[in-house]
Amino acid sequence: MKSMSGTTTILSIETSCDETAAAVISYDDAGLTVLASVVSSQIELHAKYGGVVPNLAAREHIRNIIPVIEEALETAGVAEDDIDAIAVTQGPGLIPALLIGVSAAKTLALVWQKPLLGIHHIEGHIYANFIGVKSKLQITNAKRTDGDIFPLLALVVSGGHTQLVLMRDHFEYEILGETRDDAAGEAFDKVARILGLPYPGGPAIAKRARAFCDSNDQLPNSKIQTNLKEQIPKPETETRKSAISNLQSAITLPRPMLDSDNLDFSFSGLKTAALYLVKENEARKTDEGFVNEVAHEFQDAVVDVLVAKTRKAIETYSPKTVIIAGGVSANEELRNQLRNSINILNLEVRPPSERVSFLVPEFKYSLDNAAMIGAAAAVRFVRLSSEEREQLKSNSLSLDPNANLPLR
Ligand code: KG4
Ligand code: ZN
């Protein structure tokens, strides 16, 4: 990487799905700082259809894109001259939606004569982990030697993706495992629909799962694990398991591929199991307690599989850092259970020099936003030569959205 001189300022745009977002982010020796992050959500518009309608999304993006960009620039207090480059989500996503952000970004890049970077949406989710008041990228680097956050393991869990990704350096991605059918977020959304809960399903299910714990005076499993860790200095795996299962709900759903040899996932069978469970108990669909219990068990099933596979990947690849990326990373039970699992691994298995750092994005950068796109773009931009930057300026009009953009 080139030594950083001065500050790099990026204007970024994200319109891959149902959020119109723009941000201004700066990158200097203190790390990645968000100067402004504006997100205009279309959740209410799409909720009545139970999911995102691509053409409606595009129409809303057209309506919102200019005001959102203007607000980001105004809040950040920056003007054309302060911007070093423009970044936009190039894919994956809905083409009609992506097109609006890409068109706006191309226009600005052309008129302002700025380099234009097309960023992979999931790369943005990954780099959201490094945004901080004092950038976590810098803090993590400072604690160790520069760049020593790698190898890094990312658990990517969004509405469209569920992957375990190994990074040996910035922007080097090796997909270790992925879902064979539904993504984790997609499963949350589908099961929420089965339970008659609103869109988006993830937050709705999380809320009902929490209500189940509250009404039964139960701690969420992550809290039980924390307590057990405090009570039992060297807990046996089996002890932990039985203590937790004593507190589990009467309803049980499968944990697909929990013990499989690979790092792949499958959530469609779990969704079908939830569907049959609800069909068999049709009369109880209006019973709030029943819905809460199914939501709790479903969330636990997803989290159990995600945590077990991440742990397996840690044991196999010994990363220095583990992060979670994508909308489902907002799930508190997932964050807590993963943190507990890594803490236990660090305490029991690893010598101090091999301890794993665990980073999570701030909640506001877990869901779709443009700051994460700016973060990835800034780290990419500072590594480019002046010729490469010139090329991004002169080629800006040839950047096209790609619904199936590969991560690389
Ligand atoms: O990353 P994201 O905002 O959009 C995509 O790139 O797909 O992720 C959206 C997904 C949705 O499926 C939503 O239900 C899920 O993230 N989600 C959650 C939570 N918040 C959002 N899933 C579980 N728990 C949450 N708290
Ligand atoms: Zn996303």
C-alpha cells in the first residue's frame, strides 16, 4: 500500500435494493470516518407487497437520489472540489434499482471529472466493519503490525447471500462455503411471512423471539452461554449443551447441515419445516405465544448453524480476525452467540498470540447504506497509482451495473 498522505474523501451511492443512500467518507491516518450517511428507506412502500418490487424501487430511487446526495454533501460540509472520487454499488442487486445509482454516479463523475469506482455490494458490507469513530482498521493495525488483520474470516449474511469468505489480504476473497439454496436473510423473510409477521422479516422475528424469552422469564441462549462461562471455569461442551437444552422451547426445528463436513449452508428445509409446523397448528396462528415460540426456535436454529460453521472455519483456517457482514449481522442473538463462541475458543483453546479478534459493524452500518460502499472504495482508492486513477476518470461512462457481479 502507498503511504497515505493527506485525506481521501469519497462520495458514495448505494441503490441496489430498497434503500436510496449516499454518504461522504474520509480516509486518513486516523482511519475511516463517516462525514455523512443518508439513507432513505422504502420499507413502508414494499411492506404491503411483502417484499421488494423492483420497478417500484427504481421509481422511488429516481425520486430520492438527488435530494439524498445533496443532503449527504450538505451534512458533510463538502463541495465538488473536496471530493477525490465517486463510488457506487455496481452489483449484485436489482438491475432497475442499480441503474439509478450508477447513472447518477456516472453523471457526477463526468461533470465533475472525478474517478469512478464500481463496488461490490458485499465488499461494502465487509468494509463496514472497519468504520468507526477511530477506525477499527487502524486500531486493529496499531495493536499488531500493519496489515496484520489477515487472514480475516467474514461471515456474510444478507438477504441475498450466505457465505464464509476468507481474506488473506485486502480485496482477496476466497469463498469457503455458501448456501445451497436460500440465504439466511431470505429465510428470515419467508418464515416471517409464514408467521404473518411484517416485512422485513429479520427484525420482526428477532422481536418476537425476544418476547418469547421475556414472557417465559428465559434468557436468550447467548446470555445463558455467557452465564455458564462465568459459572464454570472450564465448561465441557456437553455440559453447556444440556444446560441450554433444558431451557429450550417445546417446539423444535432442524439445524440443517449442522454436522456436515463442509462449510456450506442450507436454509430451505428449515423454512419448509416451519411451514409444516404452522400448517399443523393452523388454529394457533393467531396465538401470539405460539408465534413467538416458533420465531424463537427458528432464530435459534439459524444462529446455531451460522455459529457452528463459523467456528469450524476458524478451527480450520486460524484467522486473526472474524467479522460479520450483511443485514442479518444486525441480529443481536447472532452477534452475542458468535462473540461467546469466539471468547470461549480464545479462553480455552488458543495461546494468547493466536487469539481471534471479533469485529462487528455499528448497527447503522449493518443494513444497506452508502458509507460501507465509500469505506471499501476509499481503501481501494488509496492503493491506486495516479495512472490508474486517471483511467477510472476517463472510463467512468463505461461502468455498467451487473446483477450477478462476482466478488473479487
Ligand atoms: O444487507 P441487507 O440490508 O440487504 C441485502 O443486501 O440483502 O439485508 C437484508 C436482510 C433481510 O433479509 C432482513 O430480514 C435481514 O437482513 N435482517 C435481519 C435483521 N435485520 C435485517 N435478520 C435477522 N435479524 C435482524 N435483526
Ligand atoms: Zn446488503
